[in-house]
Amino acid sequence: MRFPATPPAFPSANLAVSRAILPHLSPTLPDGRYLHWDDLRRRPAPAGLDHARWWNAQKIARGSARVLVPGFEDMRGEPFWFCRLDAIDRATHQLDRRDAVRAMIEAIGDDAVRAAYRIDQLMEEAINSSLLEGARITTRAQAKALMRDGQEPSAKGERMVLNNYLAMQRLLDVAHEPLTMDDLLEIHSILGVGALDAPSCEGRLRTARDDVRVEDAVTGDTWFVPPPAAELDKRLNALLTFANAETDRPFLHPLLRAMILHFWMAYLHPFVDGNGRMSRALFYWQMLRSNYDFAQYLSISGPIERSRRAYYRAFVLTETDDGDLTYFLLHQLGVLERATDELIIHLSDRAAQLKQVSRALSEAQSLNHRQQAVLAHLVRQTDARVTVKGHATSHGVTYLTARKDLQQMEELYLLRRLRVGKTDRYLIAESARERIVAR
């Protein structure tokens, strides 16, 4: 990825406000786009202006609408900030208005199914976040089976996925408690054990001896060097104060607060490795703390993983333009919108699949949602197997309840049991598969 051009110094001595730039005193282009200098300089400048004066007009307007982030400073001691834009206000309002929890309840009206979907989405986020950090896995189905059955990972990529899943579960436990330094270290320890490039660095902050920097994976060029290790205690305390604040002056929308914490953790880069995973974990913590309960059903790493370049570029645009977080916020609002779209679509599809199973099998009328979900899963994946432990994990029920579910389906000749070592694995009965597929 090409490093963006650094904006000219602002204000330049020869760039006084003049009549020529007054009509262009706007933080955005007429079409609403909020451009960095690297993009603005490639567009034709308005009549009577060169690119430097045009950029000056944009910066003046952005400064007048600037909102400072309390306690967040760059390495020069300058504050990070964002521009109050119609686009940001509109996007946060639309996300609130959509009320994903209500839409989810309408799509699937059963608590047990929502619990199962929450677990499935936590697994999806664990997989996507790991892929974003370079993990290699065989298939998603195998990665999910690993998490469901509690198997011991056989490769680093599998370990990354399992660790991410365990960390997400731990975040749910502390979501409504004040975040502490011990929490940060614990979450990093869960994420990092056996899954970091640097050995034995999980659960500890980097020191002056650790050469931590962000480099281009292809060229090896250094893109970012984080603040000195000696400043981490002070800077992390400021982050925790911001994260735990009950009131804001000025008001910060909870969605923006979560995104700012995401960026802040990545900017500090307090650990030798695993900082990206920690940053996205902190985003989820803040969302849940702000009572956005639907966040536990989202996978933001999915949209990010499919467009990595835009994600990394959003960080760099902020870092090269006087700490202007607007670029990152606009990018993350787009990510959150796509993740929410996917949530509603997946939930609706899942509801439709369960209805199809129920219509195809007369026996399905007597099955609970967990059992119907098992049938839908086994029909979709011909080589899939279900274990009692995996079924219990997937639906958040006890081992005894899970075993009763599967045994009942075996008695109805919907499943057949296969003994593998010391573990019973359940497959869909061929007669049941044929009836479902036929209908």
C-alpha cells in the first residue's frame, strides 16, 4: 500500500483568508466527501484557487467544527480530534434508528436461538480477527468445531482463533464493570498465549528494549513508531479514564467513543504483538458497556478483513493529518453499517432454514429450536458431525441437556451415532437428509 502524501504545513505564511477561498470554507467537498490532502491534491482545484489554498479553506472549516478527545494526545502533545459532520451525525442516527436488537427479535423470536446465534457470531469474529492478523486455518467449519468441542489446537492459526474466542467470552463478563489495567493485561494474556510472533510476551506491556513498529508487509518500510514505552503508564491511564467516564463534555456518541478507543489502543501499541486484536476487543467492550447489546452478535472484523487496505489507510490518514480522527470514524461507521446489514440478513436466513426443516419433517414439529438448528447445520454441511460438548457450547446449555437433545433425535431416527475413540459423534440419518433435500 502506498503511503499517503503529507499535507502542507497549516497555516502557511502566504495563505491568508481571502475572498477567493471564502466560498470554499467547508470541511467537505460539495458532494459531502471528507478528503485527505493525498486525495484532494489529485482533484481539479476550484477556479481561482491552487491546491494549497483549497486545502487551507478546508482546514479552516474543519478547525471551526473541531471536537477534542479528552486526554488523547499525540507524541507532540497535540490533541486528537474529529470534525462534527452531518455525515457522522446521520450515520450514528441511522444505526440507532435501525434498532438491530428489535430487528433480530422479529427475525428470530426465540431466546434459545438468539443465544446460539450469539455464540456462532462470537466464533465468526474470532475467526475473522485472526485472519486479519495473518492466521491460517483449514476451513471455517473446522475452526468452529475446534471451539465447540474444546479440542486442543494443532497449529498457530487454530490457537489464534481459539484464543480470540475465549477473550471475547471474557469481555462479556467484564462488559458492565469499569475497565482496569489488570483487565487489559488479562485479555492480552488470553489472546496471546501460544499465538504471538514474539515468544513469552503475552500479558505484559512492551519495554524500551522491545523494538515495536508498524511496517509494510511487502516493502518492510516503517509506517508508524508508537509512543515511547516510558509513557505507556500515563497514556494508558488516560485511555482508561476516557473508557470508564460516565459523562462527556462535549457529548460523544457511544458508537464514536467505541471507535475512538479502537484507534487509541492501536495508536499506543502497548504490547509487543497482538495490538490489533486488543484494539478490536476494546471496541466490543465499549459497545457492550454502552448497552449496545447487539454488538455481541456482530463481526466487525469480517468487513475489515475483506477490505484491509481501507482499514489500515484510515489509521494512516489520521496520523498524517494533525490527529484528525474523522477519517477513521467515517471508515468505521461504514464497517459497522455493513456488519449490521450482515447480521440482519444472516438472522433472517437462519430463520428461513429452520422453517424449511420444520416443514420438511413432520417429526420436527416436536423438536426444540436447538434440535432444529442441528438438522439445518447437518443438511448444509454433508461431512459435518455434532458432539454433545459441541452442541452444549453452541447453544449455551448444560452437557446433560445437550445429550438429551441428541439422544432424542437418534430415537426419532433423525440422527445416527458414531463412536470415534471415546467420543460419540452424531450424523444426520440418510433418510432424514433425503426427505429434507427432496422438499
